[in-house]
Amino acid sequence: MAIRLLNQEPEEKRVKSKMSKEEVKKDIARCRARDNELVTGIFTNLERPGNPIKFGLKLYPGDDFIFYHLLHGEKHRIPRGVARHVNTNCHYIEYLNLKDEFGRETNQKAGINDGRLNSNANMTARRKVPRFSFTSLEYMDIDDDWDKKPSNLVEVEINPIVPATLRA
């Protein structure tokens, strides 16, 4: 007779959460092969339109650095992993303090769950501003969400103000 805890699932229902080393190697090989497929598209320099860029990239351990020279508005045939890197990793974060009801940028009041105002918090916003874009001219799979245009999402964060007497 086996004894088990009430919140513990039976042995046959447990899902193995870790992959074996062989599965990891197969997965990396599959991803590497997919990232080496060539895609055709148009490169756009959003930060400085008209200017080309040069950069080196090493996607996987053991690979060599490969240098790329992309011209603004030109059609290029590059590996899928490089195109994904250009669209998803080439950005900068823009931070700003949100203005309060009087238009001041300091001491923005944040709402609490029950609707009261919390005057001891500043609200700041962050958003990713893309520097470059690579628009594919080929049919892409549903899994290739990097091919979509960057959205204008803003992340808002509440930073509590710590009184000077409590600061270390």
C-alpha cells in the first residue's frame, strides 16, 4: 500500500520537466538549422534613415563571428537568426516619468486597488524603441512572430517614494 500526500499527483501523471542532454542537443541542432535558413527581405534603419549598419554576430556557442553590412532600403538575403536579431534585439529603452494632473513630471500619484490615491509613489513608463527593421519578402510561419512590426507597447511601473529618514 502506497501512501501519498493529498496535494501530490500520482507518479504516472507527473510530467518530466527537465530535458535530457540528448534532447537538448537535438533541440539546439534543430534551432541552429532553422536559424541558418536564408530569408530575403528589406532592411530599414529606423534610427538614422538612409545610413547602413555593420555588425558582427555569433548566434550559438562554437560559431564564428560573422560580420554583416546592411544597406538601408536594400533587399538582402540573410540567415533567419540574423533577421530575428535585427528585429528583436536591436532597440533601446525609453524611460519617462508620467505627469500628474497638474502637468508636473514629479510625484505622480498612483492608484491603489480600491481606488484611493497613493501619494507615496512615482509612476514611470518604459517602452522599447526599435533601431532597425528587417521586413521579410517571403512567406513566414506562424511561429515567426519576429516578422511582425514592433508594437507601441508601454510598460508602466510604480516606484514607491522612500522618505529621507528611512534611506540608508
